[in-house]
Amino acid sequence: MTPLTLKLADPEATLEVAGGKGASLARLAAAGLPVPPGFHVTTAAYHAFTRGIQDTIVELAATQPPEAAYEKIAALFAARPVPDAIAHAVTDAYAALDGAAVAVRSSATAEDLPEMSFAGQQETYLNVSGADQVLDAVRRCWASLWTPRAIAYRARQGIGSGEVGLAVVVQELVPAESAGVLFTADPLTGARDRIMVNAAWGLGEAVVGGQVTPDTLLVAKSDGRILRQDVADKEVMTLRTGQGTREAPVPEELRRRPVLDAGRAAELARLAVQIERLYGRPMDIEWAGHDGAIHILQARPITALPPEWELPDPQGKYVRGSVTELLPEPLSPLFATLGLGAWKRAMLEQYRRYRLPYFEEPFAVIGGYAYYNVAYTPGMLLRMVVAQPLFLAVTLPRGLRAAAERFRDAHADYARAVARWLGDGSTAELLAGVRELVDAAARYYVAIQSSVLPAAYISESLFTAAYKRVRREGDPAAPVFLLGFDSKPLRAEKALRDLPEAEALAQYADMVYDLDFAKPLPAEDPAPLLRTRQAFLDGAATDPHTRQRASVAARERAVTLLARRRGVRAAFARRVLRWARKMAPLREDALADVGLAWPAVRSGLREIGRRMVAVGVLAEADDVFWLELDELEAGRTPEDLRAAVAARRAVWRAQRSVAPPHALPVEGGMKILGIDFSRLLPGGRDDGTSGVIKGVPGSPGRVTGTARVIHGPAEFGLMRQGDVLVARITTPAWTPLFALAAAVVTDVGGPLSHSSIVAREYGIPAVLGTGSATTRLPDGRPVLVDGDAGTVTP
């Protein structure tokens, strides 16, 4: 029978008994590392406390929105007395610490694992004194297993609510004069020969929580030398109080003083290398310094460490842009082999039509992510230069003039291909039909990529430049002239507000969150849309009709004002504006229809999957998306692919935890013929070491709000009115979240991307192309978004 409490270094403190954090601390303590003394409250205590209410808890987590589920579960925990046996065990274990102030930390059984960190999902309570207060903190830790973020994270990782338990670690609190975190590899480049250290004054919570910009040091593993040290202006520190902790200003004489000298940095490096060897993998370590000694508070495997990106061509250059921006996550094996092949054929056909040289292999899959090949050789660039005059003088202008007509023709061709879909036949016939649809989707995207999308971007850019020449003080900004137009995303949003539920969801039937057809469509998993629908009905979200009327009125006032201006420059601005107003509505319609074939594609592939389940090849129909194209080809002898699918899912989850660089190789920049283009790419102006995150201004304004990092539709329910939406990208299917957002921040995108355009429609600031906002911004913490400067300040 598992004890209710264990000493910190007890060998019985395994993952199942002490949770991930507790098991790790037990391992560190047993190895003689400087870990503060303490004890574990085991998962046996949690299960004893929840006996009789566990089924209710699991049902609430499965059926209620995450926020509502947590409120009800927390109320259950608060009203339930701690059984006497647990209370006595905790009190006795705490007595062994002689009444010291302690840190009480949650330790879940699916936490601090090599493939999943769960960092920040559950609660920690600092500077807790007295047995009664420790017991209360333990109970609150138990309840934090069911925070909205924890529920959503487990759902995203495929972990059932009935599979988890929670232990609690109680440790003597280190009254730290300095503290921070370190990584036994460079988290920006993935280099394993150096250690990155963040250090600040006071307790470590200000660093972990993102309230302070810490000093950043790069230290050599080999000899502990400081390779680089960036000393920050440290404005805030976390201090102990009689009743917990508080934030306080850093004394003026310490604000710009380095927290670590060379000797202390070398000592940290020595401990870090020792811990990395103990675990056999790169580690994320929390540390504290007190009275000349270093203490290790936590150590977990780094789950979001960039791989040492292996390039298909060691001399190659690769970037993420254009269609790869619609693929924010690692590719499913089937999209990588079927979808990218279709896009390759469509692109090569396009370039041949324009008589422009192009790569025979335009795409590469690196670390699971899609990249464009941009390794232009001198010979290829010379051929491009020779072909450019004809392209710029004839082909491009002709294409821009016919952009609207080409879009309509491409859309009609795409729609006809979808209408031809029969959805039945043999497996070979189904696969042939799916391939035809995916080819049609690729041709459509490439067509709009070379017609309506550049026409919209160029016309808006030209108008903005021309308008600056005639704009006077007090005149509206250039984006106002292009607001309020009807579009498919706006019509879908209105339907969500106005129509019966079934009709509203039908408007989203072919809109995609992600271009990878392995991902469910909004209408297949309608819960995120229904939550936004309820926000409309409750009045918590902006009414799309009201917003559009205001935008149209502002636009028409601006147009009237410009019409009164005289002169050649004003006439040119009006002429370009007419073109931009024609293209602007088409751009959003074009992007919203990229997934027109995806309902049929998913239906056909899932039917193939069902047939493979019937003959014992797969475990479930959706496993078909984890196969490669040649494994679906007709005539192949069926074999049991279940083990391969499980392995690929595990690899995908690990790849998904990494933010892919926008340009590869990481080291050396994106240099082509000696010219470095790195700073022109998303996030290229930000080296990741300063506290301020830099991006591209997308929509003007300044606002402070709570950062809400949303990785996908499973987490849409975490958004609250006034939150700052932080995402890798947004597509038209994400539009309902803008009704709740106070601002938008993305890893990828620019001033003419979907995020920027929709943010302007909503009148909220946007900062785009930060490169790393989803990994650097602390979820649930206040941030200042400056859409004019293109900065985000935690």
C-alpha cells in the first residue's frame, strides 16, 4: 500500500507515486545535488481525498467548457474536508521541517516528462507556514489539476482526464537573494555545447512568471566561461512577506548590476552538466542562490528544444512563408506525401507557364515542418535575371489586370472538381478521387497566389504610399479606406450570430484552421464556434453587424474626404484606391475557400481508413492520416500498421512542442550571394534576448490585456473578453476569436496577412511576425501590445 507521504529522497517516489516534479526532485536529492529538504504528499493521498467524487470530476471535465468545469471542481474540493489520516500524515511530515516556511508545489503524474512538460499547468504556493496553511495549500494544489489550461493541454496531448493524478511536493523555501532558470542547451538555436542562464534578484517567481526581464548569459559547457552576458534593467523582484510573497521594485543600485559573476556562473554550469548527465538529456533547471550557496529547485527535460535541424542539403537555404504559413504545425505523414506533392506539381506548372526558372524540389520537410527551398545558385539567379524583364513588363501587369477574372475562373474550376466527387467506389477509386481533389486545391491556391492575393497586397501598398503624399493632420489612416467589405468569414460570423445552430455551422463547413487535411474542420468539432456563438448571444462579444456598419461609415467618410482633394497626387491616390477596393474583399474570400474540397477529402480518406480497420491494418479510421501515400497505393499488400502509426504520433507530438525557425540554417543567417535576408523574415528583427518582443506593426493602437496563448481550436474556449490573442497564425476560421480579443499577436504574418486585416476590421492592435510570441509570452499574464511600434512588452 502506497504511503500518504514520503521523504524527499525516498526511492519509492516514482512517477506514479510522486508525480513528474516529485520523482525528479527525489532523483536529484538521491544523487547528492543541493536540493532543499522536504517531503512528498503522494498520489495515494489525492485518490483518497477524491474517493466518491472522482466520477463527477471526470464527467465535468469531459462535458463542460474548461472554465466552468474548473469552477465547479474547485468548489467541490473547497467544500470537502481533508480526511484525518491525510491530515495527520502531512502534519507529521511538516513537523520534521521544524516549522520552516515552505514552497508547496503541484506534481502531476503526466508532468515533466521527456515528451510533455505540463509546465505552469498546476499551482505553486510559496512562503507557506504552519500545518493548517500547508494542508490548505495541498488541497488547492489538488484542485489545480483541473484548471482550464490543464484540461485543454491534456486534451491536446490525448491524455484522458481519468488517467491523471496529483502528488504535492513540500520543500523548505530558500530565502533567495538571486534566482532564475537555466537550460543545458541553447533554446534559441538548439546548440548543445552551451548553457543559457536567466538570472534576477529575489525569488525566482518573477523570472518564471515573466514579470521581470532577467540577465541572460551564455556559458560554455566545457569550462564554464561566459560566452556572452546581457545585463538587463531589472525593475521588479519577488520578495517573501509574512503571508506569502509580493512584488517590489529592485533597489536602484542593483537594477543594472550583473546578478552572476564569473565564479557563480561557472558553478551553475558545473551543476547543470552534472544534472544533464544524470538524466542523459538536455534539461530545464530552476535554481536559487542564498548566502553564497546554489540550490536546485526543479529539473525537467526540455520538451521545446529546437532540434539540431538536419537540412536535406547541408548547403541549402530554407524559409517558411506563403502556403507554409497555413501549416503552423508539423505535417501529418499523409499531407507530407500527398498534399505537398500536389502543391509541388501546381507550382512547377505555374513557373513553367511564366517561363521562370524554379527548383525541381520547391519544398522540404525539416523537423516535421514544411519549408520552401530558396537555395538560389548563381546560375539560377542569372537565368532569373534574364527572364525578369519580360515577366515584369508583360506577364505581371497582365496578371494583375486580370486578377479578379482569374480568381473567378480558378474558383469555378475548383468548385467543379468538388462537384464531380462521387464519394464511393473501390479503395483505389476513392484514393484517385482524393488525389484529384487535392490537386485541384493546390492549383486553386497557386492561382490565387499569383492573381488576387498579390493584386490585393500591391494595390493596398500603392494606395498607402500615395495617400501619405496627400494626407493631412487629423485625416483617417490609410487602412480605414478598406474596412467594412463583405467577405465569407464575415458572412459566417454573422450566421453564427443570427441563424439557427445547424445553419450557422454549415457556413464553416469547408473553412480550415490548418491546411493539413488531417485536422478536423470547424463544423466537425463545433464546440469552439458554439462558445463564440454564446458570447454573441450573451452580448459579451462584438456584434458583427454593428462593427461592419461602423467600419462602412468610417470608410465612406474617408472616401468623401479624399474626393474633395485636388491635384495630381490626390487623383492618383483615388485611382489606386478604386483598384484596392476591388481587390480587398476578394482576398478574404479567396483564402477562406482554400479548403473547399477538404470535407470530401476527409470523407474519402476516412472511408479508406474504415476499410483498413475492418481488415485489421489500423486501429481506427483517423489513423489513415498517419500513413504515407505509398502505404495507401492500390495493389500494396495490407500489413499491420498500428505500431507505425503510434510511433509517428509520438514523433509528431514531440515536433509540435518546438517553434520552427523561420529560416534555416539558424546559424549564419539567410545569406544568398552574400546578402543577409534574415532580418526581412518574420521575427528577424528580434534576437530573443530582450524583454520586448519585436514584430511587424499590423493594426494600430496600444492596449494592455491578459495574454492568452491559443495553439488551436481545442483551446478556443480559454479566450475571454479583453484577452490578447497570441497564436502562431490565424486563418479565416479563427475570425470568431477576434470578437473577444483586445489585441492580436502572432508568430507568423505581416501587415497584409489575414490577422492584420481582420484586426483592423475590429479596431484592435496587432503585432505580427514575432517569430516566437507563443513560446516567450507567459500565458495568463498582462502584456502591453503596441500595434504602431510593432512591439509586445510582458
